[in-house]
Amino acid sequence: MHVCRWMLDVRCLNHLPPILTSSSTCVQSPPWYRDPTSAPLTIPLEALENGPFRLQGSLPGTLLEMENEASVRNIGDVAYDLTAERLQQEVLIRGQVEAPMELECVRSGLFFSTIVRDSAFLRDYSIGDLKGDLDITEDVREAVVIEIPAYPVSPEAQSEEFKLPPLPRELQDDSEPDPDKSPWKDLDQFSPNEEPPA
């Protein structure tokens, strides 16, 4: 499969100088060049006319919209390495997206560093449904958010040597249970042949 020689990197598009050949002849920027400030990650359809091409770069971690999640912190950039290809009346995008972050371990209560990754990112879009450039920002965000575990456990908490931390003093119950208040006490007084009280 031939892959177009252009590589799109959102981080540097704003700073692209004119492309020079060995003879210092000025070459125009690729015809699908767009200012990335219009949308974080868009794909002009004309970029697909010369075959598949690769998109590589990163978006700010704020893309995940998880600032108010107490169990997630220090989210890094959302990195993507994708290939876009037009197949008749569809656009196929596949590759990998990931983001480093810290998650709160449900066993230890401590935060640990990890990388949340979707290594099999795959989306297809109908060209007939598009009204302009293809914006895949939301799909990239969703792919990372879905991979965040609902009950994250740190590698340390998975080891055999791990011991649960003691409860804080204010949560500890030092009182002895009262045997006279046991709900089973009255039932223990009946023999198997007796009917329990109504």
C-alpha cells in the first residue's frame, strides 16, 4: 500500500515554513493544509485524493474534559498515530491514540502513573454525510476516555505482597458487639419442631 509522503502534525502546522527543494525552489504547502485552530483535528477530503496518508501529533489533555474527576489527575497530551484512507464513498481511519495520566487505585487509595491507550483505533465515515472537512476530534477523545478503567488497580496493589492500608482512626469501630442484640439469639432458643413466633 502506497502511503502519501505528507505527514500531518498538528503541533507544527502553525509554524510550517515554505518547503524548499535542493535547488532552493519554493514549493507550495500541501493542498490540504489547514489552520489547525479552526478545529483541533480535521481532515480535508482533498487530502485523500492521492491515497492514504499518516496523521501524527498530539492534542492538549484538556480535550478529555476530566478536570472535575477527583480520581484522575495530571493528564498529559493525547497523542495520536493514525492513517486515513478513502475507500470509495467512505473514509477509513485506523491507528493508535493514548494519553498519560494518574489514576487513583481503588485498593490502596494512592495515585499511580499509567498510559491509557487504544491501540486498535478504527473508525469509518460516510462521505455522503460530511458537509465539509472531517473532524475526528470527538472520536479521538472518546477512544481514550472509554479505555480509562472503571476500577483502576496499581501494579503494586496487584502483587501478592500487597496489604490493604489500615482504616483511618475516625473510621475504626473499636466497640465490642453486644451478643444480647443479636438478631439470631431468639431463633437459637427454638427447637427444630417448634414454630417461630408470628
